[in-house]
Amino acid sequence: MRTILAFALACTLAGCGSTSPEKNVETEQAPQAAQTQPLSLVPYPNSVEVIPGTLTLHNTVHVEAADGSETAQPALNTLLEQLDIELSDTAPSQIELIRVQEPALGDEGYRLIIDSHVSISANTDTGLFYGVQTLRQLLPAQASKDYQLPLVAITDTPAFAWRGNMLDVARSFYPTEYLKSHIERMARFKLNRLHLHLSDDQGWRVEIKQYPKLTEIGGASAVEGGRSGFYTQAEIRELVAYARAHHITLVPEIDLPGHTQAALASYNELACDDVTNLGPYSGLEVGFSKLCLTKPEVIYPWVENVLAEIIELFPSEYIHIGGDEIKDPLYAEFIGRATKIVDKLGRTAIAWEEGSVADNDPDVLLQLWNDEYDIQPALERGHQLILSPCTYAYFDHGNYAEQPNTYDWCRKEGVPLERAYSLDTSAFGAAVGVESALWSELVHTNAAADNRLWPRLAATAELGWSQVDSRDYSAFTKRLGQLRGQLDAMGIQYYPEPDLGW
Ligand code: TNX
């Protein structure tokens, strides 16, 4: 136990370099078979020390949880319950959640030590929550009589603050129950941003009290074959709270000024007077609709009122205003004004990469989606990026080439797991993190969404969390391959990826 603690302490004080999973295994010539395998952890922690031996956890444990573990403690209790482990103050097996003050662990980091007992320490409830997620991956998915845990000292902090996924709920609607499962699954892999693409040509998905027709009319349409519907404000509030309890920020996107047919069909005056096509839309085209930028007196009050309600609903510091795929002489002016409206409302805007042509404050985040887009001028002005380059991060592309019901416009071979994992996050300049995207023109059911999201979302998670120099696809597939039972236990209808031996 001393060795582990001494190692952990040295790590904190000296700032341990990241240990590659491979190296870790090779240097540990542990006698027991269990320890010759890399720990099946995804994302892989920064620093892992494995000591020969195991700790047996019996099916009653004593939990000591510090004040300030308000989500970590329930997460731990749920984990124990799912494994039929009971709580008892007199049980010899002990799990501790400890609040510490160690700047090196930051807001999200934790230390997990397994020796004579299990202890998780962190500066925050978030860090403790992530420590519990790591413990969960070290335990089997199914209950058994008792549990053998490897003796470890793990010290772990994320590489990026933004570890996200975007779900297009506009082309095809996803019910709140699906979003809740999605949130739970993301949290299991330490993902922390769920970007909801709430409006597009085919549908408007969030209740706006001042403009009820947005959901009466705009909420009733969908892409052909997809689901229609919308979230009431009460449902959004519930989702926000649910996400928060899983340390996930819901980032709302209202796509402007293009991708707005559902809004135009609801409030015709938002379109230019010569536009005759004002009905709902269920096709697959992009780039044909827009707010009438020559009617500023009509569109800007509407934009501001809509965003004001969005901001009331979503506590996220960042609000996405879209900005993709539209040509208009007044485009740059519009984006500049929209990002300033967000600023005036007390938040910071995100725009898709094209929004970089506008005069935006440098704190506006830009979301890169075309690998080759010339984002350099924006970086020089001080903008930071969310990395979603489509040849790596577009999960509406196939798990394999020519997978039915997938796009291939960005990469004809699709975006297999290996490709998704190979994104070099250091190659695109200043990034706050990564975000994979699931557009839903061709993804109409929960099962289809699961198939496109998993297991690739585990690659997003590792890109976002683990240090760039620890990436190793072969090690990643071995670790993730072992976690199949955990995905099964969560009911994920994943694509059985051959690289994982599934
Ligand atoms: C491009 S990426 C779009 C979406 C489509 C997607 C399909 C981006 C900002 N816009 O409107 O759904 O391609 O892959």
C-alpha cells in the first residue's frame, strides 16, 4: 500500500508523464495472469501503476462518502446495486470517496487506489464521479459471488475539457427516454458535452413559448421515414438536470440563418416575400432555405426572442447558432450579429466553421467539420476549435464502406472505428476538444442510432480524455473488446465491430 501511495504522491508532486498502456503492461511482469493484461479501461487513464495481487470485494461493502459527493455517491450505489453488492457499515470491504485539494487533479481528475480497500479521491464531485466510472469498468458487468480487483494506483485527468457528441434530433426526433440512455452511456466513457441539433429544415424540436407555431407546425414534420415530435420546456429542464447529474452539459443548437425551412413554414414572414416554397420539408437537400436577411426588423427580434428562451432553458456557457451551408451576401453580417446577441444574453456563441468569416469576438468557438477548411485565419484571430472533421467524426458515415443507410459524401470508405480513433487532435491548432456528430437524415430509430454511435463513441471518448501520445489502436481494441459485456448490460445495440473481435 505504501508503494502505491508513494507513487501516487510522487506523481502529483512531480506531474507524472503519461504511461502508455502498452508500456505499462510490458514493464509489469506481474506473476498473476490477471495482471499480464492491460486494464480494460476506456478511455485509458494518464497514469496507471499495477501492483501484483488482487483485492477481493465481497458482496457486502462499507461505503464512506465525503460530503460533496452528491452525484458520485449515488453513482457508486447504483453500481453496487447492479452487482448485487449490499451496503453494510460492518463489512470488511471498504470503498471510500474522499474530497481533497490537489491542484494537479483539476476539476475533473481523480485518483483511484485499490490496495487493502478502494479509495477514490478528487477535488470535485465530478472527479469522484469519474473515479466511480473507472471502478465500474474494472468490475464485471454481471453480478457474481465476489469480485477480484487488480491492485492499482491510477491518477487521471482529461486531455480536453470538451468531449462531445452531437445528435441531430431535427431531421429525425429522438424521444427523451433515448436521450437519457444516451447521457448515461456517454457518462460511462467520461464524455461531457451533448450537443443537440434542435432545428433544421425538416423539424423544429424545442418549445418556444413566444412562438408556439414553431412546434405546432415545425415539430410535426420530419425527414421522410423519420420521427417527428418536440421537447416541451418542462422536458428540456428535466433533461438538463438529468445530464447535469451525469456531468454532461447539454449544448443547444438553433441552426441559423440557413437550415430553417421548419421555422419558415411555421412563421412565413421570416422568409423573403418572393419565396413561394413555404411548406414543411421532408427531403434530403441542404442549403435551400434561409431567414430573409434583408428584413432585419423581422428576423433579428425573432432570433433574439428565440435565443432568450433557449438561454433560460439551457445553462450551458456555450450556445450554438449554426451558420452552416448557406450563401447570402449578408451572411457574415448575420453571424456577427447573432454571436453578439448571444453575448448580450450573457453567453458565448459557437458557430460552424463557415461562421469564421464574420467579425466575431475571439471567444466565439468554431466547430470544424471539413478537414480541409482554411481555419488558420480564425486561429490567428484567437478563436478556438471544436474538432469534428467529417472524415473522422461523422458517424452518419458507415462503420464500414457501403453500410446501408449511411452517407459517404465526406469519405467513401465510411468512418470505421480505426479511422475514428486515428484523428490527430494536435493537427488542427487550438482545440477545446473533440465532438463526433450523428446527423439523422438516414438514421430513424434508436437501434440505428446505437449502431452508428457505438462502439465509435468510445473512440471519441479516448480522443477527448487520454493524452495524445498514449494513442495506440491495437491496445485500444484489446481494451474496448473486453468491455462488450458492459455495453450489453447498458442495452446498447452496437455495431459488432470485427476489429474488437465482436
Ligand atoms: C452536412 S456538417 C451538414 C448537415 C448534414 C450532414 C450530413 C454540417 C454543419 N452540415 O446539415 O446533415 O452534412 O452528413
